[in-house]
Amino acid sequence: MVTPELDARFRAAALAAGLVDVRYDVVESPVGPLFLAATPRGLCRISYRVDGEDEAVARLFGARVLRSPLDEVRRELDEYFEGRRREFDLTLDLRVAPFHEAVLAELARIPYGRTDTYGSLAAKVGRPRAARAVGTVMNRNPIPIVLPCHRVVGANGSLTGYGGGLHVKQALLELEGALLPG
């Protein structure tokens, strides 16, 4: 029988020997469970879907994955949900196309407690007619919350689609004071 102590030693040995490409964990949050994944280069995934995400990350990165605590990511997320963190200091491992990278960089500049629109982000990356393409980037954002796609709203200020569901988008915006509760 493998004890928790022996399991922890095996995991630590695999990490130390470089046998792991991606570490992942599932953590509880005020908006439900979150799947977190990181490569040696940085945080590569936050997902509201938990089931099967480890296999998806393994396919995407051609990687060997191991469940292992991601303490720094968890700490910063906890601070955010407690209202004590407004910016994240995490290193990110984004493997996206150049347009996506430009949009995500602009997204990261939206301040805590503020919102912006798809059209405005499109204009900021030099593609003023690409609001729908920006929406596609938001839909495929690999690191929501840290890259705050919840802060992007429709041209009329309405809440539009969100990977975690509109109730999660609303909860995050309420947490940040960008929306009044209810």
C-alpha cells in the first residue's frame, strides 16, 4: 500500500529528476473548483472545468503531468478572492498565436475594478474591426482571473459570455467593485 508520505516522496523525486513537464492541482475557490497547471516556465492554465483537464494539458503540451501543489498560484488566488490582491505577480507560460498574445497583453492592462469592451481592445491592438476576434481570444483565454477576461463587456456594458458562466463573471466583477451586487 502506498502511504501519503511515500506518495509525496515519489512526487518530489519525479519533480527533482525532471520527469514532470506540467504540474497541476485542483483548488477550491469562492467561484467553484479551479484546475491549475504550470510548466517550469510558469502558469499555463486555469480552468473552471476540472474533469479531464489533466489529460487535455498533457495533449496540448505533449507532456508528462503530475498532481502537485501549486502553492504560489494558490496563495495569490486566495489573496485575490479575499480582496487583498489587485495584481498578480505570477510568471506565465503562454503558448498562443501573436494576435492572441497581443490581445492578452492588453487584457492584462485592464485595472482591477474596471471594465473594457471587445471593440476597445481590438482598437488597442491595431485591429479596430476585430471585436469578434477579440471575443474569440477571450473565449480561449488559457488563464482566466489572472488574465482578467471577466473585465471585458459588450459595447453597451452588458455582460456577455464567459467560460466559467455569467454568474462567475458577475461574481468576479462584484468582488472587484466593478458591478453592484445583484
